[in-house]
Amino acid sequence: MVGAGLAGLRASTALRERGFDGDLTLVGEEPHGPYDRPVLSKEVLTGDRSVTDTALPVPPGLEARWLLGRRALALDRTGRRLRLSDGTVLDYDGLVIATGATARPWSGPGAVPESGIHVLRGRGDALELRRALVEGGPLLVVGSGFLGSEVASAARALDVPVTLVGSARHPMERAVGPVVGSVLAGVQQAAGVDLRLGTTVTRFLGQRSIRGAVLSDGSRVGARTVLLALGARPSTGWLRGSGLRLREGASGGVVRDRRGRALAVGGGPVPDVVVLGDASAAPNPLPLDGTPAHLDIGHWSEAVDHADTVAAALLGQEDPGDAPVPSFWSDQFGMRIRSVGLPQLGDLTRVHEHDPERHRLEVSYHRGRRVVGALTVNRTSRLAAHRERISREWRRSAQARSPDRADLPPR
């Protein structure tokens, strides 16, 4: 098991529940066991929870060997060997790749000051950013996606001045589209966030410590702290040369089939290697015109919902076929944002309810005549019907592509 986070823990648990009684080893790059990442950008930053509260419980009887503080360096598929950063070489009969993702570093123009620049991916990152916010602002958030918006919300809860810079026209537009993004923009502005959208950072100010930034529209913003919320990239670089297929060349997730089996370069599934979580590129369950064949989903549900599926595949057992459609959530600015399906595939958004005073919203996403996703704000109970409709669409799509019901997408 390469990866000792949520995905690795869930896959290990599923293997034991399915009767695997052999040796089980979990390799983790971080020095501590699995923990809950989503709360890092929310309750941990606001101080409502400590990082120690984020630890995930390890089921009794897991009987696993934990090799923490070490990372995988290379995979020898022919010899079934894994080489670690401390020189350890591990033999395996079956391999689970659950190495997650890392924060994208700054790749824009100009140098980055020595201090005051943060990313947020792990527990240590959250602690450092929390300390910086407690010391006061202003905070500059570079990136207007989920993470940037959540951190902006946490900072405003601490009464820290926030400027949020993003190249898109609306916050979280890539994930939720312009209709929902415009609603979120209004909420953020009402909360006191200085939105600078449709612009980018061209230069940071300060050499040793950050003082601010120059934007592409020529304006300047001051900052004592900067969060780079530029997205994440799958931690799969160690697999270069292994013969496994990576999406987008050598920088994407491991391309997998519907059961989680890794695909070989130029070939089919590798029976003794499975992948799940942020390190994987999942097959598109609704491959309509103009949509990619595989997707880096990157949500918590990808790690949880497919654990039993990959365990069954690795053990050569029947596909359980009961994993739900993808889902994601975000709590920010007093809003409970919940979504199912794949809204990013939609080219039409239909608004079913919009109550600005109560911050309530219900929308569905469509491509052609097919529904591909749905999202609610403070209307979570409305999602069940959308989830079932999306599931039916995906089953019909699978049946149209192949008469073999064993090849159906997750339900």
C-alpha cells in the first residue's frame, strides 16, 4: 500500500473485510498516520479544531505494518519490487497506489519571497497558515477555486482582511460554472472579500518577506501573508518508467479502468496494481462529445467510494458494483455547498431555486439532453433525487456502449 492517508486506510480496511489475511504494509511520506484533510482549510484554520483532532481511527484488527516518513522512489513491475527513500526494497504480490496529490507550486513570473508564502495540503501547512492568520493580515489568496475560497472564508471569520485573485471571471467557476460562480462572488463580496477576478499576479513584492503583489491589470495589493491556492497535481512522478500509463504524460494521475486496475502504457489493465484517490485518473462514466476519456476527479469521495471496488479487483473477486456517483462539498461563508455528479462536464446550468436572502440555491448541469451533475447551497435534502437521475443516465450510457452488464459504471 503506497499511501498511508484516507485512501490507503480505506483500501486496507476493505482488503481485510474481504478476507485478505496476508501481510499488509502501508508506506506513507508524512511522519504520522491518516487524518481528515478537508477540515484543514476550515475548522483548523479558524481554531475550532486542532490538528490532532483530525486523526482518522484505525480499525482494530487491521494488523498492518506502517512505514511512515518514507516515500516511494521507484516501481519495478517485472520484479514486483518497490524502492523507498530510505533504501528499503519491498516485494509485493499486490500493490495499491494511493499516494494522493501535492500542492502546485508557484510557476509564474518573478521570484518568490523567502517568507510569508504558504500552500495548504497537509497538517504542517495548516499549522503554519493558522499561525500567520492569528498574527493578522492582510492575506492575499492566489487562486479562486475551492481551496482559495474556503481559506478566504476562514480568514474573514478571524476578521483578517482578504484579497482574492483569480484568472477566472467568478470564484470556483471551473468546478461549478459561471451561474453558481456569480452567486458565490456576491456572497464573498458581502463578507468583505476584495475580489480581483479575471486577473493574475505578475510579480510579488518583497525579497525576504512578502509585502504584496503586482497584478496583471497594473494594480498593487498589500499582503503580510500569501496563500498559493493553485490546485494540486497527482503524486505520481515516482512512477515514471514503470510502464504504467499516466494521464497528461508524466504529470497526471495513473489511468485506471472502472474497477481501479492501473492501465499499462499501450496496453490493458495490470491485474496486480490498483489505484484510487487523488493519484488516479478515472474513466469518464459519460463520455459525450467534447469530454475527456479520463478525469482527475480529486474529491474525498474518490478515495472512499472506490476502496471496496479496488480491493475486490486486487483479490480477483466479483465487482461489488455499488459505488455511488462522485460527490463533493464545501462549507464557506455560512453556506453548505453540496454537489453530485460531474458538473464540470455540463455546458448548460438550470436554476431550480435561488433565494438570495436565505442563501439557498439548487441547480442542475446538463450536456445535450443528459444531466451530468447537480449542486445545492443550504438545500442538501434536494440532492437525493438528482443523484438517482444521474445514476440512471450513467447506467443507460454504459448499456448503450456495451451489452455486458459487468462493465456498468458505479451506481
